[in-house]
Amino acid sequence: METRTVTDDVTIFSSYVTLPGLGLVPVNAFLLKAEQPVLIDTGMVLESADYQKALRSVIDPQELDWLFLTHPHPDHTGSLKALMDEVPHLRLVTTFLAFGLLSLTEQIPLERLYFLNPGETLDVGDRLVAAIKPPTFDDPSTTALMDTRSRVLFSSDSFGALLQAPAADAEDVKLEELLEGQRLWTSIDSPWLHNVDRQRFGGELKRIGELEPSWILSSHLPPAKGMTETLLDSLAGVPDSQPFVGPNQAALTAMLAQMGQPGPA
């Protein structure tokens, strides 16, 4: 797990997951160093120990005030329960729907919740952060977050990309490779886009562009600075792209054979 500074106010905790035959998916979480520090997501379940070690290298968890959960999937909630247990004053910022889904596996006291719907803001001492509905998502409870002072957009899964090699920043990836990986990832993560009204989807993309983010910090993309228009144009083509179809059992058997492992009887 890599820990580094993206801006003066933002630290990224970055890891990767390999999707066999497809590439690497970055898995990122972030710390916003506001007057009242905000943690954005908590990494993967399988990397909880590494994530907490990385977090402690940049901040004492007791200094955290807010934990913003973009949505309750296991690549975002890895250390959520551990941190909520360790830091009694830490409040979980989420939506009613996300809390409902999270409550199926975790017990979070109601008094420690702060419901923040898209279009609303939260005062974190020296700035406001705004909840934003991202243009793509794999869970209807997903909420993005914008730091209204720096214009950094924490976009959750939206703008993610499958990569062929790790990269520190999105601009380090060859542009066509980046955009192809973004379109593939989005087809996997938001398959409903192939059935969406193109004009309405275009309106959603325009809405994000009008926010004029300085950085796009996605959960599944290296940090992207000054690339908003390029990334939005790429997403605009996803509804007309080929829908993703995953490997079937015959492909799995072939993969096992290549790995020298026995297939099913």
C-alpha cells in the first residue's frame, strides 16, 4: 500500500487488485486534512491491517472527526468498524440508503451518524464539503464528495479505469490506454449505462464539468489533475460501447489448465 501527498490537504492510500486477463484496478482511500479531518473510505477488507498502518503514519486516528463513506462495498469499508470502535467521537457521514445496507453487516449507533444527501454541505471547520451524486456508480447509495475550497472531487467509483501497470498519476498512463481502461471499467462497474437515455446522461456529465474540479480523485483511478473534460468525454461514449460479458465456465476451465490446476470433475 502506497501513502503519499496529492495536495497540501489530501493524502492518498493506494493499492491495486488484479483482475485476471483484464488488468489492475487501483483501490484508493483518502484523508482530507481540514480543520476537522475527514477520512474518505477505509480501504479493502483484506488489507485492513495495512490500511490502518498507513493511516497512522500520517495522522493519529484520535484526531479524526469525520469518516465519509461513499458507499458500503468491501473495498471501501475495510477498516470502518475498527476505526469507529477505536475513535469514540468519530462520526460516520453517509446516506440513509447506505446506512441501511451497511447495517446488514455492521452495528453503528444512530447518534454517531450524520446523513448527508447529494446537494447538501457539511461544515468541517475551515471549509464546507459538498455531497455530489456521481454520474456513474455500481450502488445506488453512492455519493461523491467535493472540497469546496480546493475544488478536489472525491468521485468514488466514477472515472475509474483498468490499468496494465501501476501509475502514480493518471497523466503517467498513455492517454488511449487510460481512456480504453476507463470505458472498460465503467462498462463493468455501471452496466446500466448501456440502457440509459443518452441526453439525460449527457446532462449529468455536464453537471460534473460545471463543478470545475481541480482534481478528480477516484477510488479506482490514479489522481487526475486538469483532465476533467477528457475523462467526461470518454464516459460519454460508454453507453454506445460494447457491453462487458465476463468469462464463462469454459474460459475458467481453460484458465485453470494454463495455471496447471485441475478443472472441475
